[in-house]
Amino acid sequence: MTEETKPFEPVIIGFTCNWCSYRAADMAGTARMKYAPNVRLIRLMCSGRLDPTFVFKAFAGGADAVLVSGCHPGDCHYSTQNYKAMRRFHLMKRVLAQLGIESGRLKLLWASAAEGAIFAKEINSFVEQVRALGPLNWNTTSPEILDKTVKEEVIA
Amino acid sequence: MTERIGVYVCHCGTNIAGIVDVAGVSKWAGEALAGRGVVIARDYKFMCSSLGQELIQKDIKEQKLTRVVVAACSPHLHEPTFRNACKGAGLNPYLCELVSIREQDSWVHTDKVAATAKAKAIISGGVERVIHDEELEPLRVPIHPDTLVVGGGIAGIQAALEIADAGFHVYLVEREPSIGGHMAQFDKTFPTLDCSACILTPKMVQVGNHPNITLLTWSEVTKVDGFIGNFDVSIKKKARYIKEADCTGCGICWEKCPKKVVDEVFEAGLGKRKAIYVPFPQAVPKYPVIDDVNCTYYIKGTCKACEKFCPTNAIDFNQKDEEINVKVGNIILATGYDLFDATRIPQYGYKRLANVYTNLEFERLSNAAGPTGGNIVLRDGKTVPQAVGIVHCVGSRDQNYNPYCSSICCMQSLKFAHLVHERTGAEVYNFYIDMRTPSKGYEEFYQRLLEEGTHFVRGKVAEVTNVARVPAEEGKLIIQVEDTLIGKQRRIPVDMVILSAGLQARHDAKEVAKLFGIACSYDNWFIERHPKLDPVATMTEGIYIAGAAQGPKDIPASVVQGAAAAARVLGKIQQKEVSLEPIRATVNQDMCSGCRICNNLCPFNAILFHEDKMVSEVNPALCQGCGTCVAACPAGAISGTGFSNEQILSQIDGLLLLNIPHQPAPVAQ
């Protein structure tokens, strides 16, 4: 297949909390709901654990987009820590904008343990959104930032 | 690289292997990740089987593995399994990572190539993370032997009695003035038709007299702090205006009370009670409650008839709400259900057409202790119906209301049909969508009803109306329905309609779930830890659920769950100690600048600030391990075990395959 006919498949890193959104992903799995295979998940205990460094690290390492997910406001297992994640989310969006990265590459998703269907649906729409934005264009010659297409071929 | 890592890829039968090229992934991991310390990679049909676990254990010993990555199902399912396997082979269990390539990969993707590539990335992330895993020991905390049971219906009663009979103390909290729940309102129970009160009240009395049960009725839980083994619970004991120590329950007060009030709760609006009352004669405890909204003394400032006639001076008009604080190790929630509000379906005419009843109203109507003494009569109080229509699935199995099946209504409607037929000789019509009788003796009961001559009409009722089209319909309620077995519209005139309103979660289920730190499903039922294998535990350790609060359930199923939850609690109490995941934050005091940013972020007040040394410290007994402070510390002085920065940052590298060695493309000049 040539480069022209192959659709762009974004690589997305997703952060989930142990109690709601990771369980929503489990729920989507148990119910065999199908969604796009572009998101690779990391489990944290709480969305409040999300250090903005993680998000920037993911972008720096070649992710085209980052998903941040947690319990619905008011439903946090640790009472209110998802509000702290929300604050950081808005802060990160501003920082990304200053770095010239489209704000559409960072998404916040609240999903309860019962919302596997919502989780799957939102991932699909996020993947489409990022696909429309195209690859995150790091204009770098640094050898540490590896050429992503080569990397993805390693596992294909 | 000093670590020796083993990677184990599970087929899970065809669950994973059907979509992911498991052998290919395993081979890839052995080769591409060799530079990261992977010394062996295997795939196996069922990694969780004893043979699969032995495979890992053998490798740990023979290959001297220092880390293990298992790629299989969700860690919420089998993380303990594989950690225990590692422990059995002498490896610290926290040096094992379970990464999910089933729930997050094979089960949700259809493209085999993409799913296989994703599995490789997930394993690569797990390998990078496991390198930074640390040896940890679970935290051991003592379990307080007392238990809190919330809800005094049949599920809560069963749970409380099981635990109390085993010799441990129980606090049973009930919102209403008496325990008994919905079951106390019923006359007969299906399919055996034994009298509800006859089987329930002995258990209620047992609860009331049990030396190991502290019964707190007319009370509500207001606050819950702590964690498994060590919950601090605040309970509001509402003012009854009765000195319980003096009251004998003689009943003179409610005989003398001049104020009558419609009883919307226990009598479902069909009967009246006094302003000082017990909901029903067999109530436990026996003490009455003064309804301070309707009591003449609280409205006008005079009356006090009850006080005047009370032979033991037990009335206390100045009693105040009381706050009771208790310490418990485990909590069982058995808060029950609400009935679907039948007025939401206006075409069925409830509250508009007099002789349309709900199921709960009919329970009271048919109850020998109810407002009519068990006589099944119309609202005029004397006319015996000649024909009765019973509508199944009211608000259930309906996309406009509740999509789920309420599970009890078919059997309950059959019971009603039997009672109507037996006591009035009326013609009975049951309108059903599907007949669901899936339990011991239930189908036989249905057969019995068929033989009794009940008419069964398969179809969803469109409308209940009093507008007659022909003289035979005059003065009747007409049920308009499509009989789907004969493919015709029918209009059936009856005198009484009973709506089998479905079950739904308590209106305040979400608030209760939040109070106890558990989750609700889409329909607001409490979510169990596993729908099949762990139906009474929740995701929050130490909190169990039982009865209809978890989903629609009949009496036998509620009793089973009450007993099951009690067994789980007794198991915990017997262990005397519980292991907690050692996921905690710690402050490196040499790096702490004393900025105190973390102090206000902790919802558990687990972070102390030492004014003398100007540094913060985390109290591990209070820390719950959310990691918010770890993420917030500007000096990077706080580390979180199990989810350290190194672990997560490395996992990101792994997921993005930054760890795979290859020659970068030459940079164009």
C-alpha cells in the first residue's frame, strides 16, 4: 500500500482512573463493544494522579493525542480529586496552545464504571477528530525523537 | 540491564487468540524486547489455570526471573492470581504486572493486524513499567469486629441476624419507624402463598431482642469516614418524642390521639394512621413516633392527649435529634427499592380513574391487617369487583421508562390473580408481554393459575379508559390491548385494574452511593464487584450490598444476598486483620521545601505539616493512595508507591515503543 492510500492512524495515549474510567474500558470489553484500536491505556489510581509531565512526555514521545479520563464530577472515589485533574486539564490546554499544539489533541472524558458504551463511542469520535488533525508534526532532527512510522512498522 | 523479565501471553482460549496473533506477539516480545531484559517469552492457552501458573513459577525458579509481565485479562480480574503465583515461587508479588490485552484489545477490536500491533505496544509498556516496580509489602490493618447494616428490610434483617448469631455486634440502621421493609406490607408471598407476616415477624422480633444487635430505627447515616476495618460512621437518630426506656408500647397514646393522617408510606395511601403511631401492629421496635408535621400540638401548641394518657410518662415533646457515632469494620447496604411511579404513564389512568390500583395498593387491599381487612373491594369500600385486569410490565421493559425487566412482576401478578379469584370469584385477566417464571416452583404456580381459569392475554396494554363505546362497557374500566396471539385489537371491560409497577432504584440511591464511596449503574442500582463471581461485594473494600438495592429481586434472592454479604463480613472479621494495597504517598523530607501546596489537596487530611522542621509528612494510616499530592509537588519530593513517576513515564515510553532499538533514518541534510 502506498502512503497516499493508507489512512493516517493516530497513536493516542489514554490515562484512566482505577475506579471509573478503567472499569468503563473493562465494561466495554466485557460487552464486546467495538472501538478504534488507536488508544493505548495507562491505569492510574485517580485522575488526580495525572502529572502534567505525563501528558507532555507522551506528546514528546510521539503520541498524536492524549486522553485524560476519570470519574464524573462528584463521583470521585477519593472525594474530589477529579476536580484537580480538571483544573490541570485546562492548564495543560493553555500550555499546549503556547507550544503550538492544537487543543483538539487533548481530551477530557468523564466515564463511570457503567458507561462502557460512552467510553467506546467517545474514543471513536476522538480518533476521528485526531485523524482529521493529522500527525503531530514535530519538526525535529533530534535522534531521541524517533521517526514514528518506522516505530509503528516494528510492531506491525 | 540487570533485570531478568519473563513475558507470558495468554490465549484465553480464543478470547484473545481469536483476534491477536498470540504466538507472534510472544515471539516478538522475546526478540524485540530482549534488550530491555526480557529473557523468556511464552504463550499459553490459559495462563490463569494451575498449569499456566506453574509455568511461570518454574521459570521464576529456573530462569531466575526478577520481574514478570502477564498479558491477559484485566488486572481487576486476575491480578491477585498472578501476584500469588509469583509469591508462591519466591518473587515479591508487586514485581508482577498484568496488562490487559483482552478487555482493552481482543474484545473491542476487529482488525487482527491492528489488535496484534496494539498487544505488542501494551506488552512493551508493561515491560518498561515492571523494570521500575519495587518490592512492596501489603499493609496490615486490624478489623473492627462490629458491622453496620443499612436498611431493615428482609435482606438487611437476614444479614444482621447471620452476623449477630455468629457472635459479633451489628448496628442495624433503618430510616422508617419500624424494620420490615416492603415485605411487611405484603399479604401473601409467591409461589407458596405463605403469609408474609407469619414468616417475617418472628425474624423482626429476633432482631429486636438480639443481644448483639443495636437497632436504630427512625435513623439515617449522615457521614462515613475511613476504610475497611476502620469506618467511622455518624448516624442521625431522629427525634421520636418518646422516651424509649419508659415506653411499654401499650398503644394507649395512639388510641387517644385525635388526629388522623393518611398513611402514604405503609398503607400506600389507602388507610389512615394517627399522628402518634406505629406503622403496623407487629412493628419492631414497639415504640411509636410522633409525626411532628401533623401533630396538633406542634401545629397549634395545645393537645398533648398522648402525654395525658401515657401511663408511664414516656412522651417527651422536647426531644431533639441525636447524633450517634460508631466505629465499624464492615458495612452492608441493603437499602431496597422504590416503586415505579405509575402516574408517569397517564394512559393507564392511575390517580385519574378511581379503580386503578398499583401493586402496592393491592397488597394492602388484600392484606388481612390492611385498611379493608383483606376484603378486595373497589374504592367505594363495598362493591366487590366482577372482573379484574392485571397489567404486567408497568414501567418495565419499556424504552420510554425503565428498559430492564423488574423480575418480580410476573409472579406477583399471578399471585394477585390467584387472590382475586379465590376471594371474589371475579373473572381475572392478566396482560403480559412475556411470562417469566424462572425459579423453583414458579412455573408450577403459573400452571396452577392456568388451571384456575385466569385469562391470559399476551399483549402490552395500550390504554385504560372509562369511555364506553357499547352499552356493555358503561360504568366499566375498559382495557384496550392488542392480543398478539390472535392478532386482534380487544377491548375488555373490567371493574378494577391493578398495575404491576416495576421496581426502580431508590430515588436517593446516588447520594447514598456517594456517601459510602461505591458506584451506581446506569439505572442507579448499586454496582457489584463482579456480576457473576462477586455479586455482594463492591469495588470499595469493606462495603457490601444485598437485596434489591443491587437490582430487582424477589424475597428468596434478597435473603440469599443478605446471608451472602454476612458470610463475606464474617470472613473478614475472623481474619482479624486485612491486607491493604501498599499504594501510599511518602514525602522525601530532604527534598520538601515546605511550600504546603500538597496540604490542601488531600481530601483525607493525611498530610501533616511540621512547623518546626518546615516539612510535610504523609500519615500512611490516613492516605488512600490517590496520588494527587504526588502529581502536585513542585519539588518532586512526594513519591507514590505502585504508581511512581518512573513507572508511569517508562510505561509511556513503552507504549510508544521508544524502547525498541533500531537504526534511525539518516537525517536529510
